Amino acid sequence: MTLSPLHLLVEPSDAATPIHGVAADKYESWLADQPARIRSWLAAVNFKADAGNAAIVPGEDGGLSAIVLGLGRGDDPWLTGNLAKVLPKGTYRFATTNGAPADFPTWAALAWALGGYSFARYKSEPQPQRATLVWPEGCDRPYVEHAVVGAAMTRDLINTPAADLLPDGLEQAARGLAATHGAAINVITGDDLLTQNYPMIHAVGRASSVAPRLIDFTWGNTTAPKVTLVGKGVCFDSGGLDLKTASGMALMKKDMGGAATVLGLAHMIMAAELPVRLRVLVPAVENAVAGNAFRPGDVLKTRKGIKVEIGNTDAEGRLVLGDALTEASSENPALLVDFATLTGACRVALGPDLPGIFVDDEALAADVMAAAKNAQDPLWRLPLYQPYRKMIDSKVADINNAGDSPFGGAITAGLFLKEFVGAGVPWVHIDTYGWNPGDRSGRPAGGEALGQRAVFALIRRRFC
């Protein structure tokens, strides 16, 4: 894949240019202590200490002397996210951080590195060099290292076109990750999915020229609390026989964003050696069109024994997740989390930045939201509103995968998944977009690891 942005964080250097971070409410007092030359320069460029606003301060010889960085109120974790790209090539260090919160060094390093990420796999021209940052004093360096590598892995996987990342490519990525951390991996492929009772994964993926598969790996002490992650791995979604429009297919390389997020999160967990027994399940398929594609009106068997009427072949993600969640529940894990780029309804409700979460357990929901806030990785809870279950009733089977109502699509998808989760299993469903529609500080346009740090924080909160 592409070069990890972790290389943008470096060891101390005497040649590093100082950065003076100043909160808005500290700026006037800080400015009063500066030499007249600096005061005059900042006045001339009309500098304001707004979050992320940076001014280059020249030295007496006209060269680069320092950077003044506005911290605003000190509560924006992404305020350093553009600096690797916009500052002149070189190495920088934080000399002062007036009015910054105690955890500023960690977020400054994380945002700097993630903001310097670029997906250059298919670029012919050399990419411009980025400015580097000396590891800030007081930074939680192991956390930043794990989070940057995990997020970059997720971004790379989502950004890779389906031609280079169909189910076999996703398997290869999972095998590489498992090998790195000494995890045990098993993959069930093609017709073996029928033999081993994963009929919905097989049905969704059988029309592709690349066989569907269930990727399954485990890591950690078998006596530790069981944490199971499930990621939707639809490597490309044509919509099946309910074919999407051309514009609807344009971003469908990202329909494996749930799997990509789970793999990056698994890296974080294993690299940090969290005291859990981790299991990762990724149903990897391409929802393609061919003579053997599953059809609207078909009734599919499932691993759990539920019969599913197909109301729409474009509601395929919940099908492959159903079989995987049934298997995940069989071990009664202490925590089960699934990530999926599941519904456009969730994006309409919450936009691209906020993954929707569905949790039936109030204590677990409170922990998820607290962890998301602590990790500066926002999530938003939506209800598993049981009266809407009737919207996915079927006249010929136990349940319909889509139903015929245009309302509450994210909720009915969550209710569909709930049918396959074992009673009493602590479960969190995360409906994520997995994509930045445009460039923002620290978050370039393209694939994104939304909710990844939040769930890592949740696992630490519950089991460490």
C-alpha cells in the first residue's frame, strides 16, 4: 500500500523550527512578551489565534524563524491536521503551547500524521515531501503509533479500487495482518460456505468471478474476555439484479469500509496487546450480476435457520452480516461490535461524519458514547425501535431483507441484524459512511476510519 504517514513524526532535531501554540484567550498576554519585530509582523499579517491558523515568522536574515499556531479554545483535536501539507518542507517542534489542554501533545501528533496521509498508489509523479514534526513531549506515543497505522491501513483498503481488492485481495490483507501479530486465521471459500452452513454469504457472492469467503482470525489468550469484531466486506456492490445507477456505483469500492475499519482496529488492539481474546469475522463478497445471481423474491436459508425473503438485492450487506453475526454469537462474547457501510438512510439522517450506533443495552450505550467523546471520534446513537420491526415482515418467509416502506431504513436494517445476534450478547452495530467527501484538517478526501478509535477506547474502558 502507500507509505504510512507515521514517518511524518520524527526524533528530536536541533535544526527543528519552533512552533509556538497559543490559545485565543492567551494570545494578547503572550504577544506582549514578544520582541517588537514579532509583534509588528503578526500585526502586519493580521494574525488571529483561531484554531489551526498558522503564521510563518521570518528571522532577521529573512529566513524561517518560527511558526505561531492559533489553538482557538484548545478543544479542536484536528488543528494541526493541515500543517504537514502547508508548512515549508522541514522539521518542526512545539516550543510552547500556551493554554493547550493536557492531552494536546497526543492529538497534535495524531492530527499531524493523519493530515499528511495521501493515497499515491496509482500516481506516476513523485509525491511532494511533507513537513515533519518532532514527537511532542508528553505525547502518548504508543497510542499515536497504533492509531495512525490502523487508520492508514483502513484508508488504503477503502481507497483501493475493486479491480485490485476483491474478496481474494481482502483475504490477502487479513492474512498479512494476522501474520504480523501471530494470529490464527481460517478462511472458508466458495461452495465450502454451503457445506459449513453460511448460505447467505454464498448467495450474495456467488455471481462474482472471485469466490465469496468468510475470513476468520483469532488472537490473544483464550482465557481473556472475548471481543469479537465483524466487518461488512462487500468489495464492490453493483446492487445485484436490483442494479444501481452509474452514480450509485461510483463509490462502491468503499462498500467494504466496515471490514477495512475492523482490520485497522484489530491492528490497534493487537499492537497495544490489550488483554482480550480477539476474534475478527469478515464476510467478503462481490455483489455482482450473472446468471446465478440471487433474485428479488428468492427466499434464502441462513446459518441461524431464519428464512429471509429478498425484497431487494441491493440490501445485501445485512445478509452477509447475518450469517457472520450468528457465528459470532455462538461463543457468547463479552463484546460484539459490527461495522458496516450499511444504509444511505443513516447518511441522510446524520451526514458523512457521524456513524450511527445501535445498542440495546443502556450501560453499554453509555460506555460507547463516553469512549467516543474521550477518543475525539464522534458517534451518534439511533434507536432499535421495535415497533418498526413490522416494516420488514414477510408474507412468505420469516423476515424480508428490505421491506416495502421508505421510512426508517437505518433502524430497520439494525432490527434485521438484531435477529441474528444471540440473546444477552452485548452488541453494538455501527452504520458508517467510511468516507470523507472533501478535504478537511487531518482528514483528506477518501476512505476514512470512522469510529475506529472510539471502539478501541471502548475496549480499553471495559477490559483494561
